[in-house]
Amino acid sequence: MEIVLAAPRGFCAGVNMAVTSLELAIKHFGLPIYVYHEIVHNQYVVKTFQAKGAVFVDDLLEIPEGATVLFSAHGVSPEIRRVAKQRGLFAIDATCPLVTKVHLEAIKYAKAGYTIILIGHEGHDEVIGTMGEAPQAIVLVEDENDVDRLDYPPDSKLAYLTQTTLSVDDANRIIGRLRQRFPWIESPPKEDICYATQNRQEAVRLLSEEADVVLVLGSQNSSNSQRLRELGIEQGRRAHLIDDADDIDPEWFAPQDRVLVTAGASAPESVVQATIDWLVEKYGASVREESVRKEEVLFPLPKPLREFAKAERSRAASQG
């Protein structure tokens, strides 16, 4: 067996910023630290922080007044911010800047009197937050059939936005249908699907050509991880989405298979390495890493944590 380890894979800049923010918040402010929704859509990450004492909630009313809350990488609606302020919560905003970009675009278009067609998955935390910015102006579509049900006259002001973690191919198909039906529809100057989502999909598309099996590390509720699995299937490969090596079924493999291993943008490298170790031990697999693109993106930490992070780095440097 040969393992082809895809790069880039795993944590993106937004997830890395959010996870680091929660680690620092626990150190700096002490427990309990409350997190509104999952910090990122990955069960391993969530369980790790629960073990450290973080409390994840789906309703701000579960948080005692005056406590510290961290908003997840997926972003929140203005209503959530209002309730947090009303309850006197100290809020640390770990929203991915690329999600914030989509929020600002929604606000801009809504103020200009546009109807906004949001391409995304109903119920996803990011979509809920974006729609909350301009609920009266946004219409959600999930596929081309949803587009076909829309009816707007040629003089209507239309614009589209997308969830940041979509399949590039799926989004392009829906955008193509929108432009076909409404040629005057406007869009942001820069696309919304994030660089990391695109890069991981590109790696699977290119590297799966020489693979028999595609293993994607990520959780079932991770949109970008699901897209990687689906892309592997579309490429004609046996593709599986797993949280960790415990989810592997040996029936998936033949001893001489070439296995492409990648990870969604919210999956930590530790679960990738544990999966590789399992395959090496079970099948004597060799490993080679194939990089299709370099990533050097970094996002700043939320303001309440920047000085503490700087002090932590200085302390580590003096001890190192």
C-alpha cells in the first residue's frame, strides 16, 4: 500500500485563529469559558476543549449573565450580538474574516435595496449568521432547482453571495444557472468561497487521479469535509469521511491500494497522523506527501487576546 498525503490539508487560517483564541481565552480569563455553537465543526476539537473545561451552548440564555463567551469561526447574527450585550456577556469574536467579508457584503447590498440570493446549506451556522444580517433581503438557494423557482423581473436589483465552504463546482453550477436566468445579477468583486476550501478541493481533484481510495479526515457536520468526500466519489474513487482512525473499516482497502489522505479545514493534523500510523501498522504502507499549493495565510487574533498572546510568546521565547 502507498499513502499519498495531500497538501494543503487540515486547519485553515480561520480555524487556526479560532482554536488559538479559545486556548488563549481559557488561559487568560480562566474557566468557565462559554462558546456559542461548536468552535469549529470537528468532534475531536470540540471534545478536546470540553475536556479542558470549555462549555459549548446553542442558546445564550444557557450562559450566566456577565460570563465570557466566544463566538465561533462561523460567525453570528446581529441578534446574537444584541442578546449577548443585553446579558452583559464579555464577547470574544473569533469569526473567520472571510465570513465577516460575506456579512459586510450582505449589509452593503441590503442597504442599496438589492435582493440577495445566498447560495448555501440551510441550517449551517454560517448561513444562519449571514441571513441574520439582512433577513428581509436574503433568499437562500441550495441547488439549481431552487434557482428555477425564483421569479424576478428584469428591473429588479439582484446580487448573489455564497457560503464560504461550498464545493467550487457546485457553486459554479448554481451561479451559472443564476446568470442564465437573471443576466443582470451582480456579485462581489472577489468570490466568497474561501482560499482553503478551494485549495483542498483542488488537491483532491488532482491527486485522486492516481488513487484507489480517498480518506478524508473531518466530521460529518463539516461542510467543507463533506465536499472533499463527494469530490472523491465524483472522481470515481472509493471515498470515506472519518473523524479518526477508529472509524476505518478494513474492508475499504486492498493490500496494494494507493490511498489519498486529506483533511477538511477544521480537522487537526494529529488525527491525520494517527490515521497514517494505523495504515502503516496494518498494511506496511509507505508514505509520500504531494503538495499542489502553498498556504501562508494568517489571520489576527481577536483584540481582547492580542496583548496576552504577545506576552505568552515573549514568555515562551525567554524559556526556550
